[in-house]
Amino acid sequence: MPAEKPVELTANQCWDYIRKAEIGRLAVVADQHPEIFPINFVVDRGSVVFRTAEGTKLAAALEGAAVAFEVDGYDERLGQAWSVVLKGSAVQLESIEDILASEELPLFPWQSGQKNHFVRIDPVQTSGRSFMVNSAARRHYLRGTRPLPSVE
Amino acid sequence: MPAEKPVELTANQCWDYIRKAEIGRLAVVADQHPEIFPINFVVDRGSVVFRTAEGTKLAAALEGAAVAFEVDGYDERLGQAWSVVLKGSAVQLESIEDILASEELPLFPWQSGQKNHFVRIDPVQTSGRSFMVNSAARRHYLRGTRPLPSVE
């Protein structure tokens, strides 16, 4: 098997990666333009749940919107990068039961302060790939995650 | 100054973070739905340049498209997370001069293989925020970037 070819991940593998990542990025369309937001999230019963504050741009963009959610990472031990993308729709949790259930999820905003809305992404499509990273790209990746002070 | 409030970054600070990150995510709109792709990139003369292979979904979505480009990270020493988003349009490099200039950029695809197109993101809007991460979120972030084998 050629080591450099990307490998499509199974749905189970995708969810394993999503569960490990916890920080993801959400893409939405607002006024026909793409927007992208980093989010902290949890996996709950086959969906991704996150909090967002009332009145934010993200909250406004989410009204029933189609979303794409992405996590990626790099396994230094294996020399392997991976990325997973979920597509689906964002649904604000409305019922008191839904919200109470989600309050018990280990969900913390990156910043303190009110994060009033719980939003669930119900995925209709899950895809992911893993691939060996060549040494040049790897060096770049490592520079990205752990920038060295004197690298130009 | 309340430590928990996000701080808006200046354009210079945004570009410093972008230059350090090198791995970013590109959001585009395809058929009115958001798509998101992790990309390896470089900064060249106030723009972001990356490669993509002919015939890919990303290449198709990029024809003159509005794009959003995001990088994020966490500075463990400062306990500070940051994210930067560029918005603008994607332009495929066409002239031989442009392409030759970009060939000399330290741009490597994550995977080996042909990556034929060079694409430049010309930003029309640059925004970024940094914020202190509370301890719970920080734990989550660290779990995300460096997953511990036995954490549930």
C-alpha cells in the first residue's frame, strides 16, 4: 500500500477522532459568504453540541443553517495527519429536557461569561481522511503548532 | 483590564499569528452549503498562498469564490488562545511570473503527489482575537491537541 495515499476513514474512526479533538471549527454561510469560527464542543449521542452566546454573529448565522464542522490533527508518533468534516444542520436546543441534558455535558466555553445557547449539529454526512505527512510538510506542521522563536 | 475578556488583535498581530501557524482551514460556499478544508499555506506579500490539486472539490469550489481562512492556537506559556480569520477572494495564479515566484515559496503539500494549482487569498478583511482560557476549557484544549489515552 503506498504510504503517501490518503486513507478514507470509516464513520467510527471519524467519530473517534472527533471525540479526541474537542476543539473544532464551524463553517456557516452568512449573506452568501463563508464564515468560520473555532468552537469548543462535545460529542453527545452521535451529534456535536456546543455553546454560543446570545447576540453573537455565530448565533445569528446558525438559524437552521447548513453547517460544516471540521477537526484536524497530527499524530507525531505515526507521522500521520488526519482531518474529519461533518456536514449537517445546526439546531438550537429548545426543550428544557434537551438543555438540562446538555448542561451535564462537559462543555466549557473558551472564555468565561454567558454562553446561553446550546446548539446541536445533526450530521447528515461524515467524512475523514488520514495520510502520512512528508517530511517537509511535517516540519511546517510542527512549526505551526510549536513555533520556534527564531525560524524566519 | 479584565483578563477574561477577548482582546481584538491588530492587523499586524493577526499576520504574525498567521505566519506562525502555517496550517489553516479554508471555508468556501459550494451550492449554498459551507465546505471546510485544512490547508498548508505560506504568507506572501500580504496574502495567503496555497496549492491544490486539479480536479479536487476544493479546486472546483474556488473559482473566484469568497473565502474565509482561519488559524487558531493556544499559547501554553501565557494560558492564551487566539484565532485569526481572513476574508477575501481566492484567485488562481495564472501568469508564469506569479507561479514561478510562488514555486520558490516554502510550500509543501501535506501529501506527496501533484498539487498543480497555486491559489492566492487576497484578504479584504482581517480580524483576530486572543483571550485567556479558563482552566476547564484549557484542559479540554489540551485533551484536544494532546489526547491522553485513558481520559474518558
